[in-house]
Amino acid sequence: MKRNTKTTRRPRVVARNCNFCHTKTEPEYKDIAILSKYLTERGKILAQSKTGVCSTHQRSLAQAIKRARHVALLPFIVRV
Ligand SMILES: [Zn+2]
């Protein structure tokens, strides 16, 4: 019997609670305390589906993290 994918597929629940929209701030490369919340323990940038940040701020957040890495405020990789 063929599996009905339409009924078995679960709806994608994405929590939309963008902290930057809520506080009306923009991600800045100097705010390491805020930026480090959006990194894994190995120093990778978390996906939008995990962070719940809106697409506009996710883009500027990734750019801010990359800038912070360039000026050595954040690590590129964390060796475990
Ligand atoms: Zn936002």
C-alpha cells in the first residue's frame, strides 16, 4: 500500500519570535553577548529554523557574526 504523504506530513511549526524585531535593535558585531546566543558550542551559526529570527535579521545577524569573527571577537571554530 502506498503511503499517503499528504496526511502523514506534519505541519512545519516555526516559532517566530525575533528578538531584534521585538526590542527594535539591529545585530551588531560588538555585542558578543547577544551574538554568542545564536552560535552552537562549536561556534557555528544556528539556522533560522532553530533561532526563530526573521529572515531580515537572520541575514544581518550572520553578517554581524562574520564581522565579529574577522576582528577576533568570536572564534571561527571551537576545537573540542
Ligand atoms: Zn526581525
